Amino acid sequence: MTNPLRANAEPADDPASEWGIGVDVDLQTALALARASTQALLHLSPLSHREITEALAQEIRDLERRGDPLSLAAANAVRKHLPKAA
């Protein structure tokens, strides 16, 4: 994954590289917000623990069913978070 701070180190003459940096920042922001939301839900209710675990497991099944390389890579990444939620 591209480091969004590289924009400070390298001049971005190519608009496509600026777009790529923006996408990287958006993705990292979305992931951070998702992690924070999940942690907040886990602290709010013991029942949320089971629901989050099941939702992650379902997401893994859906991604694996697609079978393309990006979906399989995403399924493996989500699987790594499943024990943390469980």
C-alpha cells in the first residue's frame, strides 16, 4: 500500500499519482473509522460481540464465494481480524 506521506517527499507532477494518494488516504481513513466503530460497539454491549463475529464470518464467506484474487486476499485479511473480534 502506498504511503500517503510520500506526497511530502516526492513532487506529484502526475495527476494520476495525486489521485492514487487521495485513494490511499480515503482507504486508510475508512479502515480507521471502521476499526474504531467496531471497538466502540464491542465495548457497548456483550451481544454486539457475537453479532460482529458473525458479520465478519459472513463477509469472509461472501468474499471467498466470489473467488477472484482480490476477493480472496480481502477474505484472508478479514479472517485475520476475526480472532480479535471473537
